[in-house]
Amino acid sequence: MADSSKAFDLVFEGEATAVGKMRNDIKVRWGSDEFDLATDEGGFHGGDGTAPPPLALFTAALAGCIMTQIRAFGKRLKVQVDGLDVATRLHWKGTPTTAGPYESEPVGFNLDITLDSPAGIDEQVALIRAATKGCFIEQSLSDKFPVTHRLKTTDGWIDV
Amino acid sequence: MADSSKAFDLVFEGEATAVGKMRNDIKVRWGSDEFDLATDEGGFHGGDGTAPPPLALFTAALAGCIMTQIRAFGKRLKVQVDGLDVATRLHWKGTPTTAGPYESEPVGFNLDITLDSPAGIDEQVALIRAATKGCFIEQSLSDKFPVTHRLKTTDGWIDV
């Protein structure tokens, strides 16, 4: 059950400037914290390769978000997490159009999670589900394409 | 009109490992390119502050994605872009629950775009709309919360 009287807001703000051929310098603020980030494209895409492309940051953000919540929520839910690895595969499609160069759409995002934990599989699954619901990025994604999560067990991968 | 016979796939893969208190080391691969990224949390959230938090990377990724497409599509659509700034505000809410610590949800994402361009406002608006449709991250977001875009004009901000 949700307790909306204790809801909290989270606001991230960015100030971004296009520089160079395809590089973007992006200052991100969260409260009093400030982070200097950048994106670029490789030479094939007209950039100088001075920073990762936006989708590389996105891939890291999604993996990092769910992993952070698995560890943070593990403490709160008393599910011990001694180690954690996540393999991520993000698949998009681009389709050329007569109006613009192309339109893009997500095909599917898959996260394969390996937990080192003495907890039972049911507890590990419950932790991953809670972390998914608490992951700000996952909850911002469309439900029109699959975001799948699998957990590694001694009997192989299971869907979460 | 979409030409599905010329559709192309885009796949980003990540291999992430939890290290330190809350840090995640994330190797991202795109074709033969490889990027070493990381996330962490500040001391207040139990981390060591060795890298930006996941949502800072997400903010930069979203801003960088739309900016990259505005410049790339500008060339293709013959809309000259001499300068480009984007101010981003991403707002989420967390609501405590009895089951997990809390559940999260997006409230609204706002992008304020300043283009330095000799093109007319109609052309600038058309470019931004095309870039939005071509932005892999924006197209992955849920339509259940507003993602707004405004363009700066000499008469003030207009909705795109």
C-alpha cells in the first residue's frame, strides 16, 4: 500500500550546450550537487569521439539505476547482497521516413541479473521486483515494449 | 511515410559490476566501440561520490540524444544550426509503500531549446519535432507523463 502523505520529489536539472562537431557539454544539478558530463559521436557519425554517445550514457544509467536500488532496497528489505552483476541489452529500431531522416522506436530492453546472496530465490525475486518499482528510470519507460528481467540461479535463468 | 524495407537496428550492450559501497562499473559496447562508465551515490545516500548518480547520466543522455538529433537532422533537413542550448528539468516522485521502501514514478520532463539559426520558426519547430521522433531515448519513454518541448523565440517561449 502506498503512503502518499510521505511522498517525496526528485528533480534533476541539466544545462547543455552544443560544442565541437557533435559534442554536447552537459552540467547536471541535483540539489547542491553538480556533475559535468558530455556526449559525442564517433567519426563515422560526424563527431570527434571525445565522449560516449548518449545511448551509452543511457545504458549505464539504466543498469546503474536498477543496481543501486537492488543494493539500497536489499538493506531495507533485509536481503543480503554480497555481489551483483547485470548484463544489459538495449535494442532499438530506426525506420527511414519521407518527412524526417528516420523515426526511432525501442524493440526491447533485457536485463540479466546475477546476485551473490545467501537469500532464497523467492526473496531475491521479491527484491528485484521491488527495485524495479523503485527504479526511477524503469518507471519512466513505455510499457509498449518489453523490459525483461532474468535472475541467474543454479538451475539456469528464470524470468522475474 | 515510413519505409520499413530500410529499417536498421541499434543495439547497445552493458556489462555492469557492483563495486565499493554503491558504485557500479559499467562497460558499454556498441558495435566495435567500447565505453567505460560508472555510477555512484554521494555520502548521504551511502556511496562514495566517485561517479555521478544514475539519474545524472540519464539527464545527460536525454539532453544529448535530442541535441545530437537536432544537429544531425538539421543537416539532412537543410535547417542550419549555428548554436544549440537545452535546459532540461526531470521531475520524479517517490511514494513509500508497505511492501518495498518506495515506488517511483515520473511527474514530467521539460526541455527548453534555444536554437541559433537563420531558419524561420516554422522550420525550427519542424526540425525539433523530427529530432524528437528520431530520438531513441524519447521514443522509449512512457506517454503517461508529459515530455514537453519549448523553443525560444524573440517573442518568448513557444510550445513545440
